[in-house]
Amino acid sequence: MHKSMLWLGLLFLSSSAAQESDATQLVRNAMDHWRGLTSHSNMTMIIHRPDWERTMTMESWSKGDKQSLVRVIEPRKDAGNGTLLDDNNMWTYTPKINRIIKVPSSMMSQSWMGSDFSNKDISKSTDIIDQYDHELTATEEKDGRLHYTITSIPHEDAAVVWGREVLVVRDDYVLMEQQFWDQDGILVKTLKTLEVEEMGGRSVAKVMRMSKTDTPEEWTQMTANSIEFDVELANNVFTLSNLRNPRQ
């Protein structure tokens, strides 16, 4: 091979590797920004359907990439329902039957409490970082800020549902949009950030809405009422005992 062609080939490979590295870092930064080292938040969820609407208030804790706990605090009939994620293992607790149930991996994509968010969505799972290959596919300026579009394709051996995810990350690492595409290349649902606000010392997605492509009149909206980052959490927060009997 001619030396110049070899050089161009190496340059292209180097550039491609750098782009993939940059795209992966953008995804990682967005996930880290969303969760912090630790976090504690209060959120309101509205599940909207054409003929009814339901509202829940929840409290949420997270630590690192692998631990999170979400607990319903209102309305009273749902209070105490909780979901615990610990190192890719998930459990749910239902006070009415006083049972902790381990969620099999096949159920991670199922609806969380009848909403348009899945069990995995609600736990703020970050497996997209390591189980997908990431490519920066677009950069554009909106409202004076750069928005990066990253297309993420799962590894062949990854135990994931989606055939592709597309993320739009703002230059301050706020996740502005996340698209979920199935194995046939059909867009199934989209999570969009509707409001960004300064909370907990950083810009965060205050209002996010998840909607399915084939039923746009149905959606679930999540609003952060308060959020703190890098807070000290007790050692027992992410335990099955605390899932059943809250002590924090």
C-alpha cells in the first residue's frame, strides 16, 4: 500500500476511535450529571390518558451507577410501593401484599406502576454506557447552546431490549431527548425534556415527558420538585430491609 494511503487510513481509524471515545464520554457525562455521586429527590409523576389522569409523588435516592431506590409517598393508596436497583438486580415491594419480588431481567422493560416509564427507566439505569457502542452523529446550536446527537447501538451479546437508542445531550450535559428504537428500526417511544432549571447547584431536566409513537395522546410526565446532589446517605438505604421498612 502507498505510504500516503496507509497514513490516511490510520488517520481515519484514529479519528473514528476519537469520535467514539468522545461520544461515549458524552453519554457517561450525561448519566453522571443526571445521578451525581449520590442524589436525593422528590418528584411528581402524571400518567395521562385521554379519559383519565393519575398523579403520584415519589422520593428517590441514587448512589453511583448501580444503586437507586424509588418510593411512592402519595397518594395514600399507593404509598410505600418501592423499587430497588442494586448492581443490575431489581426488586419491588408492595405493602398491600407485604411482599418483596425480584424483577427478572425479562421484566425490566415492563411498565412501572402503569406509566410509560419502564422499570429500567425509573431506576435511572446506566447500562447504556457500557453495553452500547456510541457514535456522535450530529451537532447543532439551539438557543445559544450546542446539542450533541449520539446514536447508540447495543453490543451483540448485550441483554437489552432496544435495537438502537438516540440521545440528544446539551453542552452542559443535560439530557434533552432519548429515543428508543426496536430491533426492526421502528421508533417506539421518546423521552423529552420540556423544562430545564437550576436545582441542586446544577442545570437539570426539571420536567420530562415520555410518550409512545403509536399513541401520542398517552404520556407520562415527571417533574422534579426538589433535588440534592452529592449528599451523605446512610449505609442501609439500598437494602431489601429498607425497601420494606423505610428508616431514613
